Amino acid sequence: MRGIVKRFPGVIANAGVTFDASAGEVHALLGENGAGKSTLMRQLYGLYQPDEGEILIDGRPHVFRSPADAIRAGIGMIHQHFMLVPTLTVAENVALGLRSSREPLLDLDKVSARIRALAQAYGLKVDPNATIWQLAVGEQQRVEIVKALYRGASLIILDEPTAVLTPQEVDDLFVTLRRMAAEGHALIFISHKLHEVMSISDRVTVLRDGRVVGAHHTRSVTGSQLAQMMVGRELKPLAAAARESRAGDVRLKVESLRAQGDRGTEMLRGVGLEVRAGEIVGVAGVSGNGQRELAECLVGLRRPTTGRVYLDDRDITEASAQARMAAGQAYIPEERMRDGVIRDFTVQENLFLRDHAARDYTRGIFMNFGAMRVRARDLITRFNVKTPRLDTPVKNLSGGNIQKLILARELSRQPKVLIASQPTRGVDIGATEYIHRRLLEQRDAGTAILLVSEDLEEIQALSDRIAVMYEGQIVGIADRGQATPQELGLLMAGITRTSV
């Protein structure tokens, strides 16, 4: 890609970017949200067309008017925001757009058989007959991986491909990627996890503000140098959870919780745990093992079949989400665009989704917009939300700033209990640093925090205690530092012989 320029109204997303990926290598692409990575890759995949510059494949200029053009040229892409039809099955989504799908009789059995073979070969747990809307975010990402592999692409763009894998599965995937590179594939690896980039990539290109700020052989740079290139400043190391235990009384208690998933199968099978004031309990596990259902049961979005949930000794099992909020519970949802904000509402409107009827922001039957503006300005300043205006639609913000907005709304209520589900998924390294610091500050202020994350490094860095979920059960609980990533990874895979 030579001299790529892409403009949107009021924004230059790519400002003369030159980038190349060679056969037989893994080339990592780094940058914060809004740096231009996705825009650049969308042009390579035919979703956008560059305003200036050219794309060459095997030395020949190509113009990609659609993803179909890119696929025919041997390019596959695993998107950060999935390109799947929610009402179709996995097999139907994989077949969608292929020439065979336009024939009168599509043999979905053959498609399903091929999917199962690929899933087994790459260690990806995928059910070809599952409907997309019933799958967790991590499971949908696996479908995207299988979809690209199914098409036999020789150049594959992988956007955060390890987010739902155990450490052992990441190792297996890296073995596969290295084998693919050795066989002549070109792989573009996008990841926020610097240790993964250092481990798997041969070269790395860093984007910031739509421009290339560094392109190096990976072995010639350090992780801290890459991080500094990404954000334009030196990052402070995470003040990890290491401290004397200050945990207080039990704030959140779960007893023998059982619940069904969207497909009617039992996803929680007798879950029990406690979270105390002033501690973070991390819930680790591969996507699809009940973490989402647990979080939804705790915040009132899913009704358990049996079991009890207590907040400060008050039984809230049957309480509504509104009643739980009033009792002192806050929630950072896994899918921020679906459950955390209303896309077409403004920044200010989203900040007051919970409090728009509060006495401080009303005048009789009318809203007090002046008081709301004052409060909104204070929150976006305190929580470092970067937005042009208070009336900017939330859909125009980066993922990291949307997550900061959700934090501002939830944490400003000084909750007793916080359920944080995948709080840094898909956000850049600078926003991740900020969110981690806020969670630790909230813990030190006395909040009981249940942290659900598929990022094992995040779980180990932030948690005072770690609970591992597998097939709807907690198969092990360890104090922070008492279990290695390998031991936790075995538990996440359902292997319980190793004691933690």
C-alpha cells in the first residue's frame, strides 16, 4: 500500500500511509483506536476505496471495489466489529457470498463438515448449526476466523484474533500462524497485546493520528518503545493489585446459581462466589463458558432458574435492573454498543440514561438541561472523555472514549458493587491503562468489583482473587499470585488435575 490517503468529513483517517506485507512473514500493525488501522485495512479489503495512493498485490496494481474483489485476490479479513448476519447460522454465514450460495441447491452439510474440520484443525470451538445472535462475542469472533480460513486466503488480516483463547490455545494458534508463514502466507496481525506482537511478529508498523510513526523488525525494538510510539508519551506501568488485603464485608454473594442460555441449554450450573468490599474478584474463562450469563443474572438482565443473589445481605434475585441500581450496583456491559449506550443519542444524553429523572436534573415535569450540561462537562473532564461537543452522537466516538463515558456514568454514582464485563475489550492501550487505573481506584475506595475478562493478563494484573469458569461452573479459585498462567489456562480448558 503506497501513499494511502483516506478522508472523511472533517477527518483525515490515513495521511499518506505506506505499508507492506510480504509472503512468509507476520507483520504486526499497532496503534490506538482512531489511529487509522481499521480504515487502512478496510481499504485493503475493499470496504473503502482510497482517495489517493495505490494497492499492489504481487507487484500489480489492484482496485478493490468490494470485498468480493479482495477475496478473489486472495485476501481475507477477520473484523474487529463482526460482519455476520445475526439471524443466520454459522454455516450460512460462512457460505454467504460464495458462488455456491447463489446456486439453486446449496449443500450446507458439506459446508458444515468443512467448518468442523477447520475448527478441529485450529482448535476453535464452533457449532455450524448455531444461530449467530445466540453466540457470545468471543464465539462470533471464532466464526470470523473460520470464515476467512474457509475461503483459503493467502493474505489474512487478523484483528485481535487471540482475545478469546486460553494461553495454551494462543500458543497453538501461534504455531499455526508460524507454519502458515513458513508455507508462504502473508499475515497482518493487529493486537493491543504487546507481548503477543513481540512473540509472533517478524515486523511491526505503528500508526498514530493516521500516519506511520515507526516501522521496524520486531527484534530491534522493545515493548515499551512500541507503546510509547503508539500513544506519543511514556506509559506508566500498571500499579498492580499487590498490597496487603483490605477486603471488608461481603457485598455480593452468589449461591448455587443456575441459568439457561439463549438456546435453552443450561449455561450456569451451580455457581457460588463472594465479593468483598475493597477487592476485585476476577472471573477467567474462554468465551462461552457461562461468563456472560453470570453477569446478566447478577445485574437483572437474565432470570436464574435456581439459586440466590445477595447485595449487602439483601436478596436481589428477583429484583429489577432498576432496583439493583438503586441498591448500589453498577454495570459495565460486555457489548457496549448494544447494552451500554444508545448509538444515536448524544454524549450528554447517554451520561444521563440512568439519572434523567433524578431531582437534581428536573424542574417539575421538565428536564433541567442546564444542570445536565454542567454535570456532563464535569464528567467528561474527570474521566478524560475526548469528544468534540456534548451533543456529538456517541456512535462517532472511538471505542475507548465510549468505554470511558460508560465508566463516567457508572462510577460517578459511587457504587457498592460493580460488575465489569470485558471492560477493555477492543480499546487501545492508552484507554486500557486509564480503565485499569480507574478500576483500582474504585476498589481502593471500597467498591466490591467482579471483573469478567477473557484477557488472562488483565485478570492477573488487577484481581485480588481469581475464579475460573468452565462449562458453567467455577472449577477453581486462587488468590492473586498463587497460580501461574499455565495452571489457570489448564483450568480454563477444563483440566483440573493441577491444584491451584
